[in-house]
Amino acid sequence: MARPNMRPDKNPMPTQDPAVRAHNFDEVATGYTYEAALDEAARCLNCKNMPCVSGCPVNIQIPAFIARIREGDCEGAYRIISESSSLPAVCGRVCPQESQCEMKCVRGIKGEPVGIGRLERFVADRHNEGSTAPAGRPEPNGHKVAVVGSGPSGLTCAGDLARKGYAVTVFEALHTPGGVLVYGIPEFRLPKAIVARETETLRQLGVEIRTNVIIGKTLTVDELFELGYEAVFIGSGAGLPNFMNIPGEGLNGVYSANEFLTRSNLMKAYLDDPVTPIMKGGRVAVVGGGNVAMDAARTALRLGAEKVYIVYRRSMEELPARREEVEHAEEEGIDFRLLCNPVEILGYRNPDDPRDPKNGFVTALRCVRMELGEPDQSGRRRPVPVEGSEFELAVDTVIMAIGTSPNPLIKSTTQGLEVNRRGGIIVDEDGLTTRPAVYAGGDAVTGSATVISAMGAGKTAAAAIDRALSAKAEG
């Protein structure tokens, strides 16, 4: 093997110019060239104990796939990634590698870690651009499994089981498969054609995807068993938005980030003549500091907002969004109002119909300045209001991006399914719920989390389902 490239910094990711990309929905990062990928792959030390693998929730054999890139065998690299991940082109774009596999990379001790996520994206994109052969369909094993939800946990569970010969049906409530990958993550971060390609690969493996089916309403979990499914995996996500419960949240012009992004991403409200309305222009305040807040703010900018604010009650150091997303938002001109907390949304009523409490429009966001006090239970310093520091931010739209909770529909229609106080489905280490043969994972269990953690949960449940049904067949 050739000597490793000991340059301390990783190859930069090419991107669109901020002044240009702030006005289009094209993907911001344009990806490594073949030469850049070879150079970055040469930075890997191929450590024998592989610490990077321990940081990957789906256990991708990272040094092995990078070694294939160094050898010029990109298709071999793709096969290695695909052994562990059903969504490599997605993960290479949206996974927080900096806090997972790359955080474990020994090259990060004295410099920057190897760009593992960038290399995964390169390999997946190269495969998708050059491969026309359909995925081989495994020999059926005679067992049927139902998967509820076509987000990252559901698709991962379905893919892993399909590769073992299971007849898998995925039930999706919306009209397009992909879950949060299509309704939550904007086109400029994750092109929808990428998600469509990944789901098509699963169809080629034999996975049936049925859209416009709401489990708990169209069909219940009990009815799935009556239809012959031997196990059910619930990966229905966390689509119930949280609000602050402050005055003015019922005004026109106040959105949850969930609604705002769904209207833009899935329902194409950015078109000149949209089927569904959405804000266009004006001044926008996005409340929150996570990746969803960054997505909402950057989407609002691309929809024509004159000014976009991120309003967050802690400082930049506590901001939970990926650093790359924060940097991209800053480059595009998003105004960060940190150590600020909203206390009221101000608006005016329509004098022609004063009886309707929602018949009004946002004019400002009243906030109070904060300072950081002692650490709370999460270990972060608790924000404390500064007395007499209230001020008003003139805005036309307010987007609440402060998290989501699991939808209670499945719990309310399924006997024996227990949830915790936050509404998350209770599971054991294998993803098995308190109802026999019913498994769950992803945001339906944890609340809002990362794509890759949801995929890890789907993978764990698929392995447990396989063990259980294999034992049942042998017994």
C-alpha cells in the first residue's frame, strides 16, 4: 500500500457561491471530483482497530471502502457501504459525521479528520451516475413483514429484511415515499431525485411501497396481522410540531417548521402558481437553533424573504445545528439573534371580522434578552431572562422550529403499545415494543433525532425480526 497522505487538512467541499445559491434551490455542495476523492482517501491511515467504525450507527466498514477508493475500485467501495447502509447517497449528505465517525478518526487529533461523509457521497453518486443494472432480488423466504413509514428507519428496516428474502410492504401516509427525507430536508441539501433513486433500489429488491395509507386510520396494526404480516415495524417519525404556547401563535403568518418545510419541499409551494400557499417576501423570524431551523431559514430566504432572522435563546457555542449548516446560513446572509427568547407574537386584527382570533397578521416578534446561568440537566448553561430587556423584531412571518413529538394516532389505535411521557414508543434493546411482534425505531421512539440514528434503529429491529421469525420457523 502506498504511503498515506499526511496533509493535516481535508479536501474542501466545492460549493455554489453564496450570493448565487441564496436565490436558487440547487444543491449547495457540488461534490468531490475523482481526483479530490483519491487524494482524500489517501489521508486514511487504515487503522487496525478502526475507531471510525465504532462511531457509525449502522457499522459501515469505513477503512475498507476507503481502501477501495484508493485502489480506483469505486464500485467495490459502494458494495461495501451497501452491505451496511440502504441509503448511502443520503447519508453522505445529511449525516452529522463530525460528531460520529469523523469524531473518532485519529487524523483529527493533530489536524482535520478524513472526510468520510464526503467520500461516502462521492462513491454513492458515482455509482448512481454510472450503474444501470437493477439490484438483484433475493430468493423469497416465505415470511411477510409490514413497515409503517418510509422515512430513514423504515426504509433501512425494509431494505435489510428484503435482502434476506422477506416480503416487505412499506405503508406511507403521504403521497411520496421518503418521510422526512422528502418533506423535511430541502432540495438544496438533499435533492429529491437522490431519495427517489434510493427508494427505487429498494423496490428492485422486492419491497412494495404503498402510499396514501395512514396506519391507525386506513388500516390498524391489528388489521396488518389479519392480512398475514408476521411482524410490524413502526417507523412513523415525529411529525407533531411543538409550540411555545405564547400569545399570538394563532395569527396568520405563524408556521411550524414542519408545515413550512412540507409545503415547500413536498407540495412545491415555491412555484409561481402553487397548489398550496406559503409566505413569499417580507421579514421572517425562525425560532430555534437546530438543523430544522437552519433549513427553514435558508428556505425562507430562497422563497424571496427580504430579511431572515434566527432567534435562539442560547449562544453560538450551544447552537445544536451542524456547524457546516450554520456556516452556510451565515454566508447566505441569515441574521443570528442569539441569547434572545420570544415571549409574544404581535399582530393586528382584521377590523371587518374582529370575532375570528386567527383573522390577524403578524407584525412583530417580542423577545427578551437572555444570559447564560448555571448548567441544566443537559449540561448546557441555562438561559436566564435579563430584566427590562424586552424588544420587538419587526417581522411578517414567524416559523417555530423547536422540535416535534411522535404522532399519537398509532398508539391510540393499538392495544398494548406503551409510550413514555413524551409520546415516544417504549422499546427494548432490539426495538421490540410492549406489544408482541411489533417493533419500533427512529423518531417515533426517540423524538426528533438524526437520520443516521433512525437508520441504526431500523437496522437493529430488522436483525431482531429476522432472529424471531427464523426461530419461529425452526420451532
